[in-house]
Amino acid sequence: MTVFYRKYRPQKLADLIGQDHVRDTLLAQLESGKIGHGYLFSGPRGSGKTSTARILAKAVNCRVYGLRSTDYSKKSSRVSFSGEKRKSVVSSQKYGEPCNKCHACLGITDGSYLDLIEIDAASNRGIDEIRDLREKIKLAPAAGRFKVYIIDEAQMLTPEAFNALLKTLEEPPAHAIFILCTTAPGKIPATIVSRLSRFNFKKAKAEDLIAAIEKIAKKEGIKIEAGADGAIAKAADGSFRDAVSILDQLASASVKVSEADVKAFFKLSGTKALYDLISKVFKGDLKASVLAVEEIGAAGDIATFTRDAILLLKKLLFIKIGVEVEDDNLDDLNELAQQASYSQIQNLMKLFFIAEGEIKYYPQPEIALTLAICKFLPSFVESDSTSEGRPEVEEEAGSVAKNQLSVVSSRLSDEGKSVSQPSSLKTDEPKAGKQESEDRKQKTDNRTLSASAKNLAEVEAKWGEFLAKVKPVNAHVVALLRSTRPTGFDGVTLILEVFFKFHKEKLEEPRIMDLVSSTLEEVLGKPVSLKLVLADRETRPPKTVTVSDVAEIGDDELSKMAAEIFSK
């Protein structure tokens, strides 16, 4: 039995959901016969990039509905490649849409068409694969008008592979069309992007997904109860493929799908739990917030809940800046927005965003969300204290005692009495409050320093691995990093001390910053932002390392180099 997402995969441009801007532009190109030699389809997963690429491959090779440049007309009776007579264009069919009945269309649908070459860049990312492509692309199409190359997950190609592909894109054969599909367009070199026609796919709207779900359910004889389609659309998060897959999984258990079934199957937390947690955080109730996270973790999916929380905070942020928000619970949203300032909402949103990326690294996912809340409410996280987390009470008491002593001393002076204050009154009470406050501040500073040292130790332990990963991509960057030294890391921002101004300027180039940041994220397993600072003149610079030197350095030497950097 064919799974739903394959059975109901779009087979023509009109079937695309939520991509009207892409469909209209491609149809205009097909109708005019002005087909580009290269396309870049970018967007979130499940938005229809690869399906659109296949549809375009059908359209340019379709036997029935061809391009004007192929000289199709009602009087045409020339024989096609497969021996069948070319048919006239049907006026009721949009010109440029594939017929899905001819040899070319059916071959592309079932994956047997020789002139459609699909490459998975995740597993064929090297220069050898691209060189092989360059050799074969010179050959004429076997059956159709065009040879169409679809490179999926194109961002996974190596720099060397991109360079090899660039040469082909600069001088493409007339019979070849390249379509690059990616979820990370920022990782595609600008030299490649500038030679392609770019189409940005977007997430489908909830109402479009609901309509598609109801249509498929009707065809399959599945009864969708009220609210269930909306819950599926929410879980799919704008992905048509995910929505259809979810429906398929639920329908395999029962032909009747309810909202409760969807929430139970995917452990979706209710809106009330989400609003309650955010409200407790804004009120500063750390204990209640942590307990709420534990309950949500036991009953639901923390990853999904965190994403929902981020979307909720986004709406609150919009309310704060006066942007109109559409929501069924608008009154509750406005009430929640009044409980926090713009900066507080923004900071909590950032922490939750970081937590979402770190969830997969914790054995208990709720830990990431708990830590995010603890960071947001630092005044509640104190060392052993009996003042219920209010150290300012003792400080205030000490200040009052000091003022009282000042008044007493002034009065005694006015009366001309030479009376010395008792030592206990003079020093003990104010010093007690002040000393306790200073001790508490020192402990907090020590904890901060300890956490920073621990984070920096993690960077030190993996610095050799980091250099080893950068080396094959760009040995020049490794030479630049040899003149740097990590000096601080709070878990988010890594402070990198650079010994020479010229090296700092080179490292600040966007492409190098992106390479260093992405590699650090890969090695450390979490997002890392870089802050480059110029070292003092007194700092002893390391010995100079050239690019040619780095090319000869092995992984063991890179590890020694990393140890040497941290020993300075």
C-alpha cells in the first residue's frame, strides 16, 4: 500500500499548496518558452521544493503540453522521440502544465526516466561526483528535450564540489537544466546563487493545510472530527508532507480521528498549560515555573511545547510594538503581554530559542527549558540563604544602621560631648549586613567564574578537533586561528583574543566568521557566536604559521597546537 505523502504528492504546478508566487512565475516562463538553465529552490522542509523540481522536469519534456519553442501546434503531426505523433495543445489545459499521461511524465513520476538525474548531496557531496556529472552532461538527452539535474540538500556539497559545479554553470550546455534544492540557502556560495533563478518557498498556511487534509480524508473515507484537522495542521508546522504523514499514521489506527487522538498521539500540550507557564515566569515564580515544566515534560513533548512557547512570545512581542495579531485568544494574549516589558519578552524568547536547539543533547529534554527559565530569573537562584532570595534586605538593614550611627554621632558632636561610640554599635551591625552582602556577591561571582571556566575548558578540550575540521575546508583560516586564543565562553558567546590587527580584520570577514561559527557549533553541539578582541601589546604572540605549514600539519599536530594555544 502506498503511503499518503507519496500517493498525494503534487504532480502539477496547480497542486502546490501555499506556493502561488512560485507557481505563477514558473508558468509564465513555461508559457513564454524562456526556461532558465539553473534554479535554486530554497525553503523549509516539506514545502514542495523537490516536488516542484520534478514537475518542472515533466513540463520541459512533456510530449503533449510542450513549450512554444518546440513548435507544437494544432497542425503539427511530427513524430516524437518515442515514435508517437505529437498531439495538439488542448485549449482547456493551462499551457505549460505537464499532462501526466505521456511517456516522459509517467517515467519521471515512477523514477525511470533517463533524462532526470537526481543527486542526493548529503551522500554524494564530493568533487569526484561533480566531476563525473560534468563529464556526462556533455552527452545529449536520451529521450527528452532536456536533461534535468536535481541536486537535493545542495548545501551539503563541499567547497571543492561547488567550485567544480560553478564551471558548468558558467558555460551550461543548451540541453541541461540544473535545479538546486536546499533548506539552508545561506550556505550556498554567492557565485553559485548569482547564476541561478532563485525561488523562495514558504510554509503553508494552516487553512490551506486543513483544506488539503479534509480533501484527502474524504477520498480515503476517513472521518475527521472538529478540531482534529487544526491540530494536525499545527503539528505539521506548515509542512504539507508532515500533515499528510500525520494523517496517514492516525488513520492506520482508526478511520475516525479526533482532536484528542492527535494530542495524545503527538503529546501536544494544551494552550492553557502554555499560557500558565509563561505567566508564572513573568510573575517571577521560579518554583512554580520549574514544577510546571516537569509536569509538561511528563505529559507532553517538550520540543513541541518549546516551539509553541517561542511562537507565543513572538505574538506578545508583536503586541508590544503595535503589530496586529490574529489569534482566537487575543484577550488572553493582551493580558499576558501586560505582565512583562518588551525587553523581558525578547530575552525570554532568545533563551527559549537556545533551549530548543539544546533539547536533543539532554537525556531529559525538560532540563533545557528549566535552565532557560533559571537564566531568565537569576535573582531567584541564590546560594544557601535564609532570606528567601532577598539579599537586598540585609543590605538595606546595614544601610539603615549606618544612617542611625551618623545621626547619633552628629547629635553628640553638637552637644560638645566627647563620647566614643561602643564598638558593637559602631561597627558590628553595619559590618554584619555589609559583610554578608559581600560574601554573597563573592559566592555569586565565584559561581559565575566557575561556570565560565568550565565552558572554556570544554572549548579547550575540543579545540584540536575544531582545527582539524576547519583545515580541509580552508587551511588559511587555521593559520589565522593559530594567532588567536580563546579567553572566555559563557555557553553562548566565545571571546577570541587575536594577536594581530590584520588577522583580526581577516577573521571578521563574513565568510570566515560563518565557517568558524558553524564549525564550532558542529563540534560543541550548540549555537556559538564569536566576539573578536585585539590583544594587548604586552601579550606574547605565538610563532607565525603560514598556509603551507598548515597544509602539512596532521591531526595530532593540530591537537598539540590547540594545547599550546591554551597554555599561553
